[in-house]
Amino acid sequence: MKYIVFACLFCVASICAMAQKIDYSVSFPHLEHHEASITLTVSGIPAEPAIFRMSRSSAGRYATHEFGKNIYDISASDKDGHPLPIERIDGDVYRVARHNGFVRVNYTLFGNYADGTYVGLDETNVHINMPGAFMWMKGLDNLPITISFHLPAGKAWTIATQLKPTADPGTFTARNLQYFMDCPTKIGNLSWAKWNISNPDGKNYEFRLALEANTTDSLTQAFAVKVKRIVQQAQAVFGETPAYDYGTYTFLASINPFVKGDGMEHRNSTMISTPRNFNGADNQLGVFAHEFFHCWNVKRIRPKSLEPFNFEKSDMSSELWLAEGFTQYYGQLLMVRSGFETPANWFNNVGSFVNTKENTPGARRFSPAENSRHAVFVDAAVSIDKTNYGNMFTSYYTYGGAVALALDLTLRTQFHLTLDNYMQALWKKHGKPEIPYTIPDLQNALAGLTKDDSFAKDFFARYVYGHESFDYSNVLGPAGLQLQKAQPGVAWIGRAAYTDGKGVTVTSPTTWGTPLYEAGVDVDDVINFVDGMPVSTQAELNRIIAAHHPGDNILLQYTHRDIVHNVSLRLGENPAYKVVPFEETVNVASVTTWIARGATATNGGMLKINKTVIGTTGTTVGSTITYNISVTNTGNLTMTNVMLNDAGATITGTNPIVSLAPGAVANLTATHIITQSDIDAAKELPQAVKDFRASWIGNKIRE
Ligand SMILES: [Zn+2]
């Protein structure tokens, strides 16, 4: 008896070890109704109930998504095709209680939402994000997976995916469930482009653009040349690309009106969907830059909080300000470095980052780490009740971008380092060896790079764990940028949306810290009188406010659910900033820099010439600048007949100067009428600013 038991155990164990296998088979009998037919076959299942489930989150999405809602017609069978009872034990969980180690589950999948998270099945194409489509068996996460796609007959479709190819063009493998879930797959009438990029170690990687769009081959190829440029600029940030699994990186891109706007990063690919007609223009590239930067930052420079990714619930991380925010910063930076976005646009972005940090309630009240943790509720999450996000949440994308900007400019101005150097340090320490990081690791990397522990500790305490204001104006100066109030001296009531009617109805929550908020006004309240005058339109409201100054008190009468409130409201000044480049700040001082070039005097000798502006009629072409020219004899001989010349100027006073004794000073007055070339010369950037900008936003690839 004992012997027999042992023999059986051995027998079961060896069957499990030898035959454990997971296969998916996908076919498309009803694409016109947005359905696919999926078969999951698992063999070598341990002798206990088999639990199958749909995911509740998706690689790179942090909130929960209920993928179990879109599968039906679920059945199970054994190896011989005999039905097995399958019981739904939770919304998205199924159990096969009895089996012989082999279970085949069939189900229908519905999908009509092509983006970076869900599934789009259509007679024109198949667009699959794995967690949204594939049921999986619990406990077998580490088994390799094989998947076969059976394409509809009569269509010349191709398959784009980062799954490992096999000899059969419709069959692919994944080394485990985590990798499988990270492999979005696009099938359709795809337009392909391919190119190679080498790393400094000599290894060569193939890049592929698989484009679903109304395009021509030449348009696709031209667009791919642009994408290649972004790839090279990103490579230049880190010094190398990652070593892509199976030697390839694939851009799966849908640019057509039938998809939903999104972009999702993966280890060796990205799923991009842009709901516009494809035209190959530069402004269709931004999402490519952002998503591609992720193949370093988040896929390999990986927060420990996301590793491994939990597909059964939301995935909370305190590090999205870096994972998403720094990627946001670099996505835009790569666009300007590639020449696809103008410096002027970049400076506008800089202004947006500053306003995000300094003027949004979420950033003024909570740290980037805290805002990151809120992603479990905001990252494409769905809810029907109202939230107060406008007053307590700031996107970790733009907030993180603002931190990236602060750190980049601080490294440049204080340490002769750049954020590129910091990203390289993170890559070497965490990305390349794939050692997931924590926030203390990020602080250590900054301390190591700057060789300044107290700076790193202070920066993280203030701006990562804390939410202190950052002095951007200090660090923007060397880049030739000025931080200015967007609407100085203009009375301001606060940000809110309104509708006109019987009174002015506030239709958005009022914003924390604004006059309207402090006065107690909030969404759905109706403003009836301002300053004693009845108002029924937003335009009237604005007109009354505009007649005041910041600091004035005004009376406001509003009703809240029929209760009348009379309040005194102290008007403020709009706190919004704008970033103004040096080139746009041309003023008297800068226009008159031209006079530093110029004046000379005949007779040579020991003369010192000084010029000082004493008046101007304006700073535009045709305005007159009046200035004083003082001529000092610094030698020890008296000079006579000193003739002063100043190109473009009319000199009044005695010229030539009859006689100038040693140490004597002669003052003459000159006028100059401003020309276009003066203004152009005044806009000429100082060399230090040119150098700063070249290092910051200039091309980083060797042509
Ligand atoms: Zn992202």
C-alpha cells in the first residue's frame, strides 16, 4: 500500500513537471460585432481547484479596470472535449473544481475601445491590450505562454507585437505572465517601416513602426525618419538604448479617427493611439517621444512599488512624479532637441510647469509623492460621484515635470551638471541592472552625482516629500528667461466656470486660496449682485471686477439653494506666471546696448570714452535715444582737436574738442534714431545664454 501511494505521487509529480503548459488560441469569427473567440488551454494543473480570472489592472495603468465585464459564453472542457463544470465565484473569477490536470476554457471577448488599455475588435483591425483580453490561471504565473492568432481569411493582415516570434508567423511566446501582459498586439492592414540603431557597445537593435493609418508607404517612411530622430535624441540622454528583448523595439501606432487618444509604454514596444487623420506632421510625434522615453524610465528604471505588477488590483506608487513626470519633461524636451518643437513652445511649457508647481492647489498643499499615490483613482479610472480634485490633486505628470525642471536648472546653475547626468546615474545604478528603486535610492543617486549629501537631502525634503514653493526665477535667468506675472495689476476673483441666466451660476468648484473660494462661494451657487449692481452674465461680472484693483473689497450677493448670502470679497491679483525669453524683453536698456559698440576719437592717445543714455522717446524703430558721451584724457599730455565719431549718431556740442588737458573731461550729447538693425542687435543673445540653451534644448545627436 505504501509503495503504491509513493508510486502514484511520483507519477503525478512527474506529469506536472513535464506537461505544464499554457496556450492561447485566438480567432475572429464575428469581428463585425467586435467579438473574438478565445481558448485558454492549461495542462499540468496541480490536483486542486483551478482558478481562472480576468485582470483588474493593466500594465502601466495604476487604477482598477474591470476587464471581467466584457467576456461571456464561458465554458470548460477536458482533454477529450468533455464539458467540465465551471463556476463563476466572483465578477471576474471562475473555478473549475474537478479536473485531471487539463482544462480548456473557451469564451467570447467583446472589445470596441482601441486605446492603450482596452481592446478594439473591428473588421478593419484587431487592437489588443492583453490584460483586457486574456483570462489567466492563478498560481501558474511563471509558466511560459504560447499564443496563436488565427487571422480572418481573405485579409492581407500582419501582426505587430513585442511577443517572441516563432517559425509560425501567427504564433508567439512569452516567458511568463508578467511579460505576456506587457505585450500589446496589433493586427491589421499595417504600414511598416524599419531601421537600426547601434549602441556604443556595438550591439545593434531593430526598430519597427507598425502604423495603422490612412497612409502611403512613402509617407510612413518619411514619418519613421522623424521617429528615428527622437529615438536617437533619447539614446543621447542615456548614452545607450536598453538591450531590447529579442533585439527589437516596436512602435504600434494607430493614427486615425476611430481610436481613443492614448499612449502606453511597454518594455520593447509602445501602443499609441491618436484619434486624428494621419498626415505625418511633427505635431503627431509628441506621444512617440514620451512613450519611447519610458523604455528606460519606468520599464527598466523601475519603482519597487510596481514590481511585480499586481493584475488583481490597483497598483499604488509614490514615484510617479519621476516615472511619469520626468518622462513628461523629457518627452517635450526631446521634441525641441529634435527640432520638432520650437524653443518658444518649450519656453511656454516651462511656464506651464512653473504654474503647475506654484499655482495649483494640489501642488501647493501636497507633495509629488502624495499626488503620485492618488493615481489609483485618477489614471483613467471611472467613477460617477463628484470629486474635489481641482482643490487637492495635481497631476503627477505636470507636477513631476515641474520638479524635473527645478532639478535640471539647479544642477545646471549650481553644479555644472544636467538632468541628463542624473538620468544616466539612475540608468547605471537601477535601470541597466534592473534593480527597482525607492525614493531614498533616488535621493542617494542625487547625492552621489552632486557629491553633496545635504543638497540632495534638502531637495528631496522640500520638493519630493514636501511641497514647498520653488524659486524658479533664480534658475531661469541663466537660460535667458524671465518669470513675470501674467496679468499684473489686474483685479481677479479666482478661477471658476459660469453659465449666464437669472444671475451668474458657478458651474465648477471654486479654487482653494482664491477670493471667490475664501468668500464661501462654490459650485451651483448663483451670483446675483456685485458691488450693488445686478449681474446676469459672466461678461457683466468681469466688467465690474475689471474696474477695480487688487486689494479692493467688493460686496457680493449670491444664493445657495435659495439661501441668500451677502459677503465682502477681497479682490486679488491673478497669480499666474508667464516665462518671457530675453529676446522678447527688448527695452531701453537692451536697445541701447548698441552704443557700447561705436564711438571712437581721432588723435588716438590716452582717451577714455563713456556713454550714458539720458533720454528716449521710445524703443521702437524711429524712436530717438539721447545719450551723453564723456571723453577723458587719461594721459599726461594735453590733446587738441579731438574729433569724436559715433556711427549713426548726431553729435551736438563742440566737436572736434579744441583742447583736452591731462585728467580733463569733455561732455558731448549725441542722438540716435533706432533702426531695425539696432533692435535685431539688441535681441542678440549673450554668449553665456546661447551656451546654456545649446546644452539644455540643443540637438544632442552627432549628425
Ligand atoms: Zn507616460
